[in-house]
Amino acid sequence: MSFSDAIDDTRQRISELERRSDDLESQLAFQEETIDALNQLVTKQNQELQTLQKHLQLLVERMQQMRDSQDQQPLDERPPHY
């Protein structure tokens, strides 16, 4: 192998490494964008879940209050129009 062949081979290897480096940088940028988008989605869903849990708790409390008020009323009480 001549000196010029060695230089050409080295240039080809450097070119290939630069191409691979560019590909990896592109993949990394895409992954960072994807992770950011997924993080935003998880944060939003967590907030929605917390809101739904609060609403569910309020509904449970209201149902319990309704049961308690029904338990306190006599069963044979006549309505006021009698």
C-alpha cells in the first residue's frame, strides 16, 4: 500500500466516522424531542388523574351524606301533604 493509498483510506474512514457521528446526533435529537413530548403528556395525564380522583372523592362523600340522611328519616313517615 502506497502512502497516497493510506491517506485515501484514512480520509474514507474519517468520512465514514463523520457520517456515523451525524446520524447519532440526529437520532439523539429525535429521542430528546420524543422524551420531552412524552414527559409533557405524562405530566398532563397526572394532573387529569388528580382532578378525577378529587371528583371521585367528592362523589363518594356526597353519596355517604345521602345515605346518612336517608338513614335518619323514619321509614313510615307520611309525606307532608297528608
